[in-house]
Amino acid sequence: HQPSVMRILHLFLALLFLVFHTATEHILSDTVICRKTQGKCSFAICPFFMKANGTCYNGKAKCCRPWL
């Protein structure tokens, strides 16, 4: 009885890790793209000499990039 409970717990933890990892990767993907293209994430308006071009934090913030 004990080994089957441990096996189920192990599989549950592996599944939980897989789901969490996939969800985190999806949330951070637009943020990573923004930063790799010299952008900065902003929840408010973009700073002077920067324009909003894309999103961060799964669409919750703006990706601000320089005009030039």
C-alpha cells in the first residue's frame, strides 16, 4: 500500500511542476521578447523619447522602446 501512495504522489508532483513550468513560460514570453529587443516594461505611460511597441507580463504592461 505504501509504495503505491508514494508513486501517486511522485507523479502528481511531476505533473504539477510541468503545468507550472508551462504557465510561467507563457507569461514571461512577451516580457523576454521585449527585453531582448532593448525594450523596458512599463505599467504607466512610456517615458519621454520612447513609444509603446508590444506588451509585457502577458499583456498587462507596455513594452516601451526608443523612437530611434
